[in-house]
Amino acid sequence: MTEFAIFWEWLAFAVRWLHVITAIAWIGSSFYFIALDLGLRQRPGLPEGAFGEEWQVHGGGFYHIQKYLVAPAEMPEHLTWFKWESYATWLSGAALMAIVYWAGAELFLIDSEKADLSQWQAIAISAASLSVGWIVYDLLCKSGLGEKPTLLMILLFILLVIMGWGYNQIFTGKAMMLHLGAFTASIMSANVFFIIMPNQRIVVADLKAGRKPDPKYGKIAKLRSTHNNYLTLPVIFLMLSNHYPLAFATEFNWVIAAIVFLMGVVIRHYFNSTHAHKAAPHWTWLVATILFLVIVWLSTVPSALTGERKLSAAQERFIQSVHFAPVAELVASRCSMCHAAEPVWEGIQRAPKGVVLENEADIAAQAHEIYINAGRSHAMPPGNITGITTDERALIVVWFDDVRG
């Protein structure tokens, strides 16, 4: 069991790394092409069918780029497709969700206080929910709302808020954030797979057959690509949110997630406007700052307003373990001087990453992180500054394996 736990942790690490690499590739190409598209300039003498051009300099050379709004007169000899960045990001993200949240559903996904679900029920809801967003969103895009992009984005935002609230009714806060990110990313990747790429294939097929391509296919693909552009920043936050308990571990986490979407939109609006050589909308940074301050306030709302949360069944088992008492004593003597509501360690003003380990419930809630960071590895305490011994680390491993084994 011990060897398997180590293997599983490294598997999660490998898939997470792959996910980050592919996401960087997808986001990079997406942001580049949106910036390129917005920066195109028109001039007399462009080739027939060319919408605009742009000169760029990078890596010691100059690039002359021209865009055809529909297609050139004939099929070019060399054509580069951009699709695998999106597919690989989604596939690696789905694998990571299965490894971490589905295999560890009892600990990371299920909150028995919210919904008493079996592991398979939780997994089924998790998997099925990811397709809901695409179905609703796609129907909206294919309706008359496709001609009203602003209204369409507002309706998509409402859908995301509803899903965030819904996830929070049945899953842990950490899982809510992650699933809302996966929900949104699924819409983005489905845009590429079901709309953008098929439309581009139709245009290419028309060129090869000597037919004049219909401009509607490019227009539809452009709309979906623009939506993806505005959704990217919120998705990045949601995917990283599990590092920040003040974001996911509060009663108002779903509201925080909704506000993050608004922040992402206004920030992208700033960059898209500057890329289009328009007057920079500096007001967007003020709006983003105000929204961020609202998030900070929501994360620190007095518990008198939110109430105390009960322990989940999995957390109860960690406390009931025969090894819990010595582990709790260990945590109190080696960890809680920093991981406290009011840290006493000199120079530490706030519990690192918001992780507080002051009572049984705190320790049970952070069992996995204690196991990985102080049991299986020497990541905590930093530099082993509190002098945790090898035997004490072994005790943490025995405690966690006993409950999870």
C-alpha cells in the first residue's frame, strides 16, 4: 500500500506537469493569435481577399503576416493547424481529475455534510456535469443570440454562476473551484473540437475542390475563439485555486469564483483594446482592483455569519485513528506556531497559504497535505526549522496509511 501511494503521488505529479505544459502551449497560441488578429492593419495593395497585415520583429528577424478573412484564392502549399494544444490540455486535465478527485473522492470530492454521496455517485455527477455547459452554451450560440455576442457572454456568465453555486451544494470547496474550471475549460476545448476545427476543414475542402468558401464558417469560428480568449484567465485562477484556502474554503467560495470571472473579463478587455491600437481603458484596472478587494473581504467574513462547518466522514476517521493523538501532539509542537490564526513564529504574520492547524478538525481536514509535505517528504517545516525527526515523519505516514489503507 505504501509503495502504491508513492507511485500514485508521482503519477499525479507527472500528469499535472503535462497538463501545465500543454495549457501553456494552448494559452500562448490563443493569446498570440487574438493579439495578432486585433493588430491587423489594412492598406491599399493587399492581395485579393486579404483582410489586413502586420509586421512583427522577434528572435532577430522580421515577420510579415497577412490574414485572409475567408480564404486565399487557392490552397497554400504549407498549412499549420493549431488543435493539439487544446486537445492535450483537456485530456491531461481530465486524467488529472480522475487521478486526484475521482480516485480520492472520499477525501477531496465528497462533502458528506452537503450531500451523502457514494464514491461512484460523486464521480458520475462530476463527469456528467462537465457536458452540461457545452450543451447549453452551444444551443445559445446557435440560436439568434449568436448575433448578440455581449448578451451571449452575459448569459454564459449566469450559467457559470449557477454551476458554481450548484457544485458548492454537493462537493468540497476545493472540488467546486476545480470543477468550475474544468466545466469552463470543457466549453473552450469543445469549441475547438466541435466548431472551430470542423469549420476550418470545410473551408480547406472547398479550396481543394476549387469552390469559393462560405465566409460564415470563419465568422462562427471567430466568435467561439473570442469567447475562449475571455474565459482563459478565470480558468487559470480556478485551476490554481487549490493552493489558496482563503479562496475555496469559505462559505462564499462560489461568489468569489463568480467575481474572478468578472476580473478576467475586464483584464482581457484591457489587453485586447491595446492590441487593437485603441485608447487603453485604464479604468479596467480600477474595476479589477475593487473586485479583488471584494474577494478579500468575502474570504474573511466573520464566522458568526457563516457558521461552523462539521467534519466529513473521512475527517472523522482520521480523528478516530489510534495514531491521531500522537500526531496531533506532533503537529502542535512542530507546525502550529506558524499554522495558526495568530502565528507566534517571528516574521510570520499569517498562516502560510491560510492553512491553520490549531485543533482536531483542522488537522483532519489537512491530513493529506500533512502526509505529503511532512510525512512522505521533508517539504515541511521549511529547512526542518522546528527539528521534526525521522520517527515523527514515520508516525505521520503510519497514521495516514492506517486510515486510507
